[in-house]
Amino acid sequence: MYKTTGFKRAFVLILVSAVLVAAGSVWYWKQVTQKLSQDARETIISASRELAENFDRLLGTEFQVLSSIAVSLDQPGALKDQQKLMNYLARQNKRNAFTLTGYQDAQGRAIFSDGHVLQDFLSAQAVEEVYARGHYISDRRKGPFSGQDILVFAVPMPAQQGQKQNGVVFATQTIAFYSQALAANALHGEGLSFVLSRDGNIIIAYPRAVYDNLFVAGEHSSFDRGRSALRLQQELSRGESGWTGYTLRGQHRFASYYPLDYNDWYAFAVLPTKSVADRAQTLVLLSLVLCLSIIAILGVLLLFILRMQSQSSRALYRMGFVDPVTEADNLNAFRFKFPRAAKAFKEKNLPYAFVMVNINRFKALNDIYGFEQGDQVLKQVCGALQGCLREGELLCRSSADIFLLLLACPDRAELGKRVDEVALRAGRYCQNSGECLPLSLTCGIYLIDEEVPFYIMMDRANLAWASAKQHAGQTCAFYDEQSRRQIVTEKRIESSMDQALRDGEFKIYLQPKCDFKTGRTCSAEALVRWLQPQKGMIPPDQFIPVFEKNGFVLKLDMFMLEETLRLLKRWKEEGKPVVSVGVNFSRLHLQDPRFIEVLAQTADKYGVEHRLLEVELTESVVFGNVDLMKQVIDGLHEKGFSVAMDDFGSGYSSLNVLKNLDFDCVKLDKEFLVRGEGNPRMRQIISGLVRMIKDLGSGVVAEGVETAEQAEFLSRIGCDLAQGYLFSRPLPPQEFEQRLLDERDKK
Ligand code: C2E
Ligand code: CA
Ligand code: CA
């Protein structure tokens, strides 16, 4: 679940970034192209200026050289000897790397360094220009002897006195030579460099020009930005510098122009925009590759992180939501899934129940077989429970040996049956050897009937479980308010009992055992009362069973024993009437081998005669273990205590048992009386029983005598004493003492 969403998210992320990169690249492409165009424009503009400057410098140098030759020829007689002049010119020509160097005199006779002589090599108009400006450069023309395209430079000879025109010094240089000079400005071989005249005639070009005139070539070209060829022509004719774009034979170009100092010429630099576009493309492509590489690396990184994350979240999920022993859901997972599952049941209008399943005596199982086997038990039980789940139902191991289930409950009785069956099926542990042990499971069911928080549902299922546990042989119990209250009360009792004992909240009451005829008090029974400051008196029926369960009754009985002994001691000391008192002892005391010894020592501590103490033991105890009981009774008799069998007739009364045990007295349970009421047959049985008890040598006390009629019957059949409201309720010690005093006085 976690993994797929993570990878889905990563995929979307990568997709989005790819789209962004594509959009970004287009934008970037435009930006780069624009920027490069601008750069190219700036480069081209400065290229034409540089070209102009360089070319001006070059031409300037040519003129300086020519001028220095002119000056050197201005010697008397230097021009006289033609042969000498020629030799001199040849030397200069060689040194200065002109094609030819020459001198043309005032009459138009040109003498060349290679020995040629030509009339009017420089036209009169050109010579005129030389004198007028001090220098001259021809347009492109054919060399006189080689037929190569050349330029001709000329400077005047320094003027002699009175003589205005003294001839000119000239030199020729091939166009190819200057073309090479332009190469330096050709923008790394991508561009073109021209020197042109204002009317567009190309004088020098690098590389070789394919047309002679820019504007004539214009029939194949078009100029951009509204600059018509005409406007460019006008700008050129005005000697202005600038730039333009134009298309020639389908190829777009940038061009810039800058005027030269000589001959109204222009330096014209051209750069095809294709090279700009190519550069932009390369740059964008490089950036794109870089971007994509970064995305790819990031993507791989992201996937790696996600993988790690999904691994660690899986580990975290296991840690937080999976029970390590059974691999089933743990309580967290159950709580997490519960609301959705409950909602689904609600939507189907299907009642549902919260069930708690507990393995009884699991701790003992662990102790006996070890933890490893204990884990196996849990696994098997869990597996069996899981196998019983139906669609939409949940299970978890909540802790130790407790499993929680959410089950559908179309019908209460049916659910009870189903849980019983589930408990039966899951209640089996088979070892590797194939040997199977039965396990006992107890379940608490809370039929969810109201919206309560999860912990309350758990609490209620737990209460139901506790109430099932109380009833031996019962596998499951439903939660109901009454059992809840009872359990809550028990919990409250348990939590306050120790403090109550310390605070003296337990009081001794005495109920007289009376003579039927006279009603006189012959003996008494000590009964405990719990006087709680806030709640008043709590009857023993409410707390004794709880204390029996948790063992506190051992302490309480000893307390009651001491209270009884204290009273007996005081009566004796104060010279009051003394009767023997019966004290109730829980069956738990019989497990203590020192019980009789402690009893005797305590009585001795108060200096009370042992015959004044009657030990009341309930019938159920006797039934449990006759031999032990016999030992105890004998032991008590040895110490001089008398022993009464309490509650005879409340359980499985067995005369046979009675026969083997030497009780001093048998107390007939009040239930017996109730059952005998208006039931002649029952009365007969009671009468028979009493007779037999008496025959065995025991006294008989009838408990719960409330009516005169009962008293009459019991007395008639031979009961010795009556303990009941007809004679007296259990009394506080003071009232009991007063009763005894009154009786003595009456005598
Ligand atoms: P029990 O030993 O059978 O005590 C007799 C019970 O019958 C007393 O109830 C007493 O009040 C009640 N009773 C006496 N006459 C009548 C009557 O005419 N009608 C009716 N309906 N009841 C009558 P109590 O005091 O509530 O004690 C209940 C039980 O609690 C006792 O039954 C005894 O089993 C136990 N218990 C009381 N005190 C102690 C004690 O100190 N230690 C132990 N282990 N158990 C005690
Ligand atoms: Ca009793
Ligand atoms: Ca009794």
C-alpha cells in the first residue's frame, strides 16, 4: 500500500519535472537565441569597426612607406638616371613586398621597379587626386602586366622649389594580398569581410566574393527591418555606420558597415545567422542534456530514497501494527481498522460485537512447556481464530494471551453459540509430535449497542470475560449492566480492603444461639460487619466471596478471631456472663498446616479457655477433602476447641461424610427451613436428618429461625439451639453483653 503510492507519486513527480524541463527548454532556447543574436549583432558591429580600423592602419602604413620612398628619391640626380632609379625601386619593392613599385613623372611616364615603362599608368585625374589629397588609392583594377586584380597607391614627390608637380611615387598590390589581410577579421572563419565602395562595389573580399556589387547581388537578397537596399545605399552614401540583416539565397545574415578613412570606402562585416542559430542549438542541446542528466540522476536518487523509505516504512508498519509472535494484527492495527469495519456493519444494518478471548492458565502452560511452546500455542490459537473469521470481521492479539475480535452478530443467541464453537475449535494445541492438548478458552462478548470509546468497549468485553471466568465451566458471557456493576463493586472492594482493616472499619457483631424453650442465650456466633464511613454497613455476603477469591479472608478471619478473644477476655475480667462464641473460618485456612497452632497460640495470648471458642467450617470444605478435614477436626479437638459444621444442607449434604467426622455441632442452613416451609415431605427429611445427626452424637443448631412456627417444629424434632431473628438479630458487642446481663438478672 505504502510502496505503490510512493512510486506513483515519484512517477508523477518525474513526469511533471519532464514537462517543466521541456517548457523551460523552449523558453531557454528562445532566450539563448535572442541573447546570441544580440551578441552576434554586437560582435558584427564591432567587427566592422575593427575591420575599418585595421584596414585604415594597413593603408596608412602603405602610404607611409610610399612617402618615405618619395622622400628618399627627392635627392638631386636621383631621378636622372633611369637605370639607377629602376634598381632603387626594385630594392624598395622587394623590401616592402609590393607587387610593383614605380615613379611617374610630371609628363605621365611611369617607370616600374621591374623595368617596365608605361605612359599614363596613373590617369591625369588620379595624379590630380594625388596632388590634391596627398595620397591616392585606386579602385580595383587589372594589373598592367600580370592581369591580376590590384590596387594602386600613390603619393606625391615632395614639391621642388617653384615646381608644383614633381611626379608621384606609386606601388601596386594584389587584391588577393588584402583579401588575406581581411581574413584576420573574418570572425573565426564564419563570417565574411568586405571592403566596398559606397555604391556597393566589392573591392576586397574574404573569402572570395561571389558577386561584384552588394546591391546587384541584391536581386537575390532582401534586407531586414525595413532597411531597403535603397536606404542602405543612402546610409552608405552619407558615410554613416550601422548594421542590417539581409537574406541572400535563402541564407540570413547580419551585416555591419563602418566607413574607412580612405576613398569613401566601407568595411563591411557579415555573419550568417545560421552560425548563431547553430551555436544556440548546440548550447541549448548541451543545457538540455545537462538538465536531463540532472533529472535522471535526481529521479534515480528519488527512487532510491523512496525505496529506502518504503522499506523503512514497511519496517515501521511491522513494528507498529504487526504482532511479532503470531504475525496477526496487533492492538494498534485493530484500533486503526475498527472504525471502518464497524461502519461497514452499520451500513449493512448488521449488529456487531466486540469479543475478548483469553487462554486460561496460559502462564502455567508457559511455565510447564517453556516460552517457545507458549508462542506456538499462541500461533495456533490465533490461526484457528483467524480461520473462523467471516467477511469484514477483525482479529488481533492484544497482549500476552488475549485476542480481540470484531464479529458480526445477526442474532445474540447464534453469536453465543458461534463463539462457543470458535473457542472449542481454537482450544487445542498440537505439538510437532502430533500429540494434541486441549486448551480452555474464556470469551467475553460485548454486543455493541451504543457509541462508546474503544477503551470502554474493551473494558466491557473484559468485564463479560471476567464474569464468564467466575462461573466454572462457562466459555463465554455477554456483557450486561448488572455484571458490570458487580465487577466494579468487587474491584472497589478489593482496592479498599487493606486500608479498611487498618482503619478499623470491620466490626464484630454477635448473634445469640438460643434455647428454644426459654429463649436464653446459650452461645453466639461472631459475624463481621463492614462499616464504611460513606456507605454505611456492607453485609458480608457482598465482600466475603471477594475476599475468598483474593485470599484476604485469611487476614479478616484472624482479625475476627482476635476481636472475639478480646471480648471473651474482657467479659471474664469484668465478671460479666461468658458464653462460647463461634468464629467462621474460611476453607483457605485448612491449607495452612500451622492453622491449629496459630489458633491455640492466639487464644493463649488472650488467656481465653479453648472450650469457649467454636470453629465454624462450611460444609463445602468438608466435602472437598474428608481426610484432611478429619485431621483438622482431631487437631482442634486436641487443643480443646469445639468444631461446628456450618451451612449443612446448602450444598450436597452427605450423611456419609458426616458419619466419618466428629463435629460437635451441625448448623442447619436456613435454606433448609425455607424448603421445609409447607412441604411435609421435606419436613420429614429434615426431621430424619436431625435425628441421625443427634444419633451420631452432634448437637444441632438451626439457623435463620424467623417464626414461632418454625421454632416449634425445630424444637419438636430435637434441634438443640436456634439462631435466628425470632430470638435476636446479630448485635453489636455492647447490646449483646446487655442481653446476657438482662438474662442473668431475670434468673
Ligand atoms: P453464616 O455463617 O451462615 O452466618 C449466618 C448468617 O445468617 C448471618 O448472615 C446472619 O445474619 C444470618 N441470619 C441469622 N438469623 C437469620 C434469620 O432469621 N433470617 C435470615 N434471613 N438470616 C439470618 P451474615 O452476617 O450476613 O453473614 C453471612 C455469611 O458471611 C455468614 O454465613 C458467613 O458465611 C459469612 N461470614 C460472616 N462473618 C464472617 C467471618 O468473620 N469470617 C468468615 N469467613 N465468614 C463470615
Ligand atoms: Ca457461620
Ligand atoms: Ca451458616
